[in-house]
Amino acid sequence: MMFQSFCITVIILTVSVDCGRVLVFPHDGSHWVNMNVMIQELYTRGHHVTVIRPADSWYIKEHSPYYETLKVDFSVGGDETFFNVFVSRQLQIRRERSPVWTRFSLDMELKNSFSEMHRKICGMVTYIIEDQKLISSIREAKYDVMLTDPANGGGVVLAHYLALPLVFNTRWTVHGEAHFGIAPSPLSYVPFPLAMLTDKMTFFQRVYNMLFYSLRLFLYRRTVGPHYSALVGHYFGPDVDYFELFQAADIWLMRVDFVFEFPRPTMPNIVYVGCFHCKPAKPLPADLEDFVQSSGEHGIVMMSLGTLVGELPPGIDDEIAAALAELPQKVIWRHTGKKPSTLGNNTMLVDWLPQNDLLGHPKTRAFVSHGGTNGILESIYHGIPILGLPLVFDQHDNLSKMKYRGVAKFLDIATIEKKAFLEALQEVIYEPSYKINMQKLSRLERDKPIQPLDNAMYWIEFVMRNNGAAHLRTESYKMPWYTYHSIDVIVFLLFVVSVTIILIIAVIRYLCSKMCIKRRIKQE
């Protein structure tokens, strides 16, 4: 009995050391889809996870076997209706305006919509901190780490207020692509995302890259700066820059890798976990498997435009459905709303589909996608070429990267018509190079010494064990811009060189004048 008691005590002590408490401040929508994968893995490893959930959350369920929710009685907006209206508005702008005016209109739509979203997120953080009962319960839980998506700054500010180590599940921050917030990013060969450039730029492309970066950074600051500056100034004082709190994060779990991205400088606390949500395909539900098998040797095409939109304007829907009807392949299309009038007998409409499992099915020939990062990485993992119909955000740029690698084509969905869509899809299905190039990327993606999800778990647990990872974090973000770029050193060295040259010239002139005087004296 004494031996059994000893063993039980050892097990309890071991579990209490190895298992931590994780507080999660998520970003809703498609960002939650991959955050939830991390949460489930943390749960299987014995960690206790608590998710902060606003009252009007869209994707985050209030009850889950994998986590507890800390429900905040505050609404932040951004539900399914909001995004459907938002995407429809974007398509309308792209249809009606000239190209230059279109881009400006899209930027203004994004700026206004996301300014309001970040204002509400700041309001939610204020609500949490000012609710003494709620903030006390959070403190008493003694969390070991904050896991957050820096696409919004709520988790960053709250982590700093609670003095918690901070881990990002990220590709984007409130200032754009995450690398640009922490890593050296020479614009001569590092294309700014959304510019749709490669790492091999001509002179004028480099000019465009710099101008595009400057404009975007200005818009990002104007969109989120007033809200987060006011919030941070209120709780931490006017001398604290809100974005420095982002840059002080311990670990950045980057949701991409260099199979997807172009090579670029990085930092010790950036950990690449691209494809961490990808996994071998599981068997399909019986009805889907029967439909897939009925395709015979032609196989299937899968179409999904992501979490933000399941229904397109009727004219676009009808053009796409008419083109799909002429394929010999069977089609599985995630679609909600009214059935297109031109839908063919070969097309199955579903409210939901197991995307990873369909992409991993041997009969899948192509993926019609909006170009979200999650879907693109799953396509790479399973080796399925893509026909892209980008809608908003980074989707154009993502598909541009895939087109450059010869694994995708993409069309403007706002002006799409049947013939062009059908021809593009047939090219992706029947031109062997698309499949060959994608399978090459798939081999590279799978050839890793440690699985991305295991790598992510290691670093989250590392931060919990060591109360942060300050030794991996550069303090360069605290430098003034002229110090960071060594402008002060260059100016000093130029001054020293200039003074030295002036002194040398002065000495030479002095010696020359002396010699001239002596020569005159001799001549006289």
C-alpha cells in the first residue's frame, strides 16, 4: 500500500509539472479553424485550455470537449452575415469601377470595416479588464501562457496586462504579414504580400514593392493605430507603443513555410509550422464515397470558397454551374443558398464537406478554391492542383505564388463567364505539368524531420516550462529607426572621414605653402 501511494504521488506530481494552463484569445472565422487544431492537440497532451469567447462568436462553440470557454458578454461583430455582405460588396465594386478606382475602393472598404472590428475588440478587452470579478477569476486561474492570433491585438494587450508569456499562431498581425513586424525584410528581394510579386523583381517592380509597402503600412496604422494606442495608453501609459507589445512575443508559430513562401531572412523565435493542420485522409461518409466512386476513371473536382462565403451572387453562380455541368468529372461543391438554375446532374451541392479528406482521395483531380492559406496548404500536402477564384484579403497573392510555381491558375470571379472558367479548369485537370509540379511540392512539404504540429506543441510547452523565451527574442524593436538602420553610425563615420580628409587637405596646403615660401626666398 505504501508503494502504491508513493507511485500515485509521483504520477500526480509529474502531471502537475508537465500539464499547463493555456489561455487562448482567438480570431474568429477561418483563423479559428487552425487554432482549434492546436487546441485539440494541447488537450490530448493533458493541458487545460480556456478560450475567451465573445457573445456573438461565429465559429467558436461555447461547449467543447477540448476546452472551456470564458464567455464575455460583449459583441465584436464579424458574423457570417457580415462577411457575406462584405464579400458581395467587394464583388460589386470590382464589377463596377475602373481598375485604379477599384483598388482604392477596396482598400477603403477594408479600412472602414476593419477599423470598426478592431474598435470593438479593444472595447472587449476594456470590458474584461474593468470587470473586477472576471479579471480576478482569470488571475486566480494562474495561466502559464497566452496563445493568440495577432490578426487582432486583444490577446496581446491582455497578455501584457496579466504578465503572461505570449505565443502567436500567426501569419498576419494588425500591421500586415507577420515577418515584416519582426524580421529583417529587404524590399529589394522580399515581396510585400498582396503586391503579387516574386523574389525576382525588376527595377520598376522594386519601386512598386516599396511604394505598395509604404502605402499599406500607412493604411494599417491608420486603421488600427488609434484604437490600440488609446487602449495601451490608458492601461500602460503614453510611452508604450502598442506594436512593441506584438514584437515582444516569445514565440511566433508561423502558419507557412518555405515550400509556400519565397526565401527571406527570419529570426530565432519564428517557428515554421506550415501544414500543421494537414493530415492523411480519413474515409469519407458513405454518401460522399458512393458519389465519388460513381465518377469512374474521370474522378472528381472539389469546389469550396472557404469559411467566409458559401453563396455567390446569382449571375456568378449560374456561370460556374453551367461550366461544371460540361465536365465528365463529378463535382462536389460547398454551396449554401439558392440552387443555381444551370446546375448539372454531375454536381452535388453540400452545406459542408470534409475538405482534407476529399483532397486526399485518389479520385480527386482538381480543387476550385478561393485561395485561403488553409486550403492551399492542404492542396500542397495532398498534391492537388488548384483553380483559384480569389475573393478578398491575401487570396490573390496566395494564388499568385502558386501560379508562379506552376501548380495553379486563377480567374477574376467578379467578371467570370462560363467559357473562360471551363477552359481554365480543363487546363488544370488535363495539363500534366500542374499535377507533376504540385506533387513535387507535396514531397517537399512532407519531407520534414519533425511534424509541424509536434513542433508547435514543443515550443508552446517550452514557453510554459521556461516562463517565456526571452533569449530567442531580439530587442531591436526598441531601437529608433535611425539606430536600427545604423544611420547614426553612417553619419558619424562620414563625419570622421570628412574631417580626416579636410585635415589632410589642410596639412597638404600648409606644407605646399611653406615650400612655396622657401622657394621664393631662395630665388630672391
